[in-house]
Amino acid sequence: MPYFTYDTSVIISRKVDLRDMPPTFLLSSVVLMELAAGAIDVSQRKVFEQLFLQYQKDKSLIVPTEDDWLIAAKILFLLTHARKRLHRGKLQRLASGASQRLALDVLIAVSARRWKAQVVTENWTDFKAIQRYCNTTIVKAASFFSK
């Protein structure tokens, strides 16, 4: 079975327990950052910090490399210009926070591709757009969990 990782949306919506995952699961440090930043209290944040250390020790933590950051920048550039072409040269503003979330999703996709890991997501539209510029395997969460 190939490696897989979850986008933040899957972990939150499906209340995934990251302490009990199969050996083919890889945790994205980007996802972990989003989870820790949104922790409800200090104790939950510390749980995420412990998960970081555990996945790092197990060598199952996906961390973006310098090259991943550069590729992500190129993909974000291409996505922005595709949106601009779609609106006849006028760039439509994204909803508040959308560009930051998209940047994090691109980093997740690019770094997962390096590990040849499938990205399981609830956020199909954004990841499908990213996939046009980054040959990452994406899987709809509904399909993944119906197996």
C-alpha cells in the first residue's frame, strides 16, 4: 500500500487520532503547524508538539525542503495567473485568509509528492487546481474512508 497523508481538513472534520495511525501514514509538518496554531488550549498544543517529535523520531514526518518552497512559489504564481486569465486580465481578490490557506495546501502537495504520498483531502477543489501544476496524487476523503 502506498504512503498517504491527510490534509488538515480531514483531521479536523473526521476527528482523526494521529496517535494511532498505520505505518503507511506520513504526517505533514505543515498540517501539524496548522493544528498547533489552532489548538484550543496549551495542553492540546503540547499534544501536537509531542506528535511532531514522535513522527520526526519515526522518520514519518514530511517537512518541506528548500526546493519544495521554490516549487510552491512557482505553483502559486501559476495559479494566480490562471485566475487572472479566467477573469480577462483582472485579478479577483480571494476571500480573507484564502491565499494563506492555498499556500499551505501547495506546500502540503509539493512535499507529499516528494515522498510519493497520496494526499487525502476534503478540500478537493483547491487540491485539484494545485494538481494541474504539481503531479501529486490526491484522493477525496469520502472515497478514501469508504474503502
